[in-house]
Amino acid sequence: MSVSRFARIWLSALALSAIAVCAHAQTKPEFQPEVGQSGKDVVWVPSPQELVNKMLDMAKVTPKDVVMDLGSGDGRTVIAAAKRGAQALGVEYNPDMVTLSRRNAEKAGVAGKANFVEADIFKTDLTKATVITMFLLTDLNLRLRPTILTLKPGTRIVSNTFRMGEWEPDQTVELGCDTYCTAYLWIVPARVEGRWKSERGELVLKQDFQKVSGTIGSGNVAAPISRGTLSGDQISFAAGGAEYRGRVNGSAIEGTVKSEGKSSAWKATR
């Protein structure tokens, strides 16, 4: 056999081998997640779609929202939020799950509003979110809690099954199925603890997440506060026979006080 003929045969065999390799790569099955597969922080268990929908209902998601799902898995929560018109972002550590989520968003027709990033949830900037969804473990929620409490007051947090320790939820919904059927909602409260000046005397506030206590007045006539609550930047409490309501805006609270059937403007400043 001549050298040139041997070379032609060898090149042909090499080309056929390359074609076979490419064909094998092209026919490689798409990644499919398995319930219970391990991840960086938790194993993957999909949220029931009914609960996903309920969580978004509780957060009152609208097209004006920016929804972030921490540990977004196969993308179902992000896709559901995008279908409501929200701009939604999934944060997922597993690159295969990110690829799967993008594929699922494409199939659902919401690729323009449903985005996914391969990232660590504890190293992700959450400040642009108006709604955060998650299905993590309690210890992970507690690790995230200090960061969550620094977010803009009114940011809504919804969790499947797992809570935030002593930070009581603002709303709880049970769907009544077997497992992973409870949704919790928290609304990030404004930070109001401290001393405030007002025309009705000094306002001294103590804060325990969304619960508020303290006094208002001066000296021995300071009245204790009762029924003090925060919902985002909205504060309300009763003291000295009067009902106070206001909006917290940084170093000022402005609203109304109702006493003996009459309402008047009320303001406090730090």
C-alpha cells in the first residue's frame, strides 16, 4: 500500500470518528433533575405549583415588582412570577439547573422577563428586589435574615415551609396537603427604635421586628404604647387614649392622631 493511500484511509477514519463523536454529543440527553439531589446548601425538592401560586398571591406580585427566588431550582417560581408580568430573577448555584431553568422559561414564553444566574445566594445583592421567594431550611433563612432586615421597608418575603426563627410571619397560609404545603409572608419593617421628638412629647420606641412598644409624653406623664405594629413603613399604635398612624420616612414619621373623635396631623423626628 502506498503512503499516500494509507494517509487517505487514515484521514477518512479520523473524520468518521470525529463525526461519530459529534453525533454522540448531539444526542446526549438533556439534564433532568432528580428529587433529593444534593446541592450546595440543600437538596432539591420542587415546590408544589399550587403553593408557588399562593406565595405569589400573598406577596401581591404585580408587573411593577422585581421578584428574586433564592435557590431557584428548575425555575418554576421565577416563571410563575414572570407570567404575572414581574421582572423575575432566579439565583441558583447548580449550573445544570440554571440551563434547565432557561430552557423552561423559553418553553413558557417568558424568557424576556425570567432570568437566571449561577451564583451563591449569600453573595448576591438583594437590594433591587421588592419580593423575595425561597424554599430553604430554617438555618439558612436565619443566615439571610440580617441582610433581609436591611432591605427597603415594605419588601415582601415569602417562604415555603421554613420560618425565620423568632421573627413571626405577618401571614401564614396552609393548603392542607401532605408535605411542603405552608407558606409564610414577612414584610420588612422600617427601623424605628430610638428617641423621637414630637409636639406631644418625646416618643421612645422599642422594636421587636414588626412589633413596637415604648412611651410618648414627658416626664411622669409619659403614656405607655400599646398595639404597636409596623407594616413596612406604616406604623400604628395607641397611647393615652389616642390612636396614632403614620408613615416612616428615614428620620421622620408623619401621619394622623385621633383622639376623642377628632383627627389631626402628627409628626415626629429623630
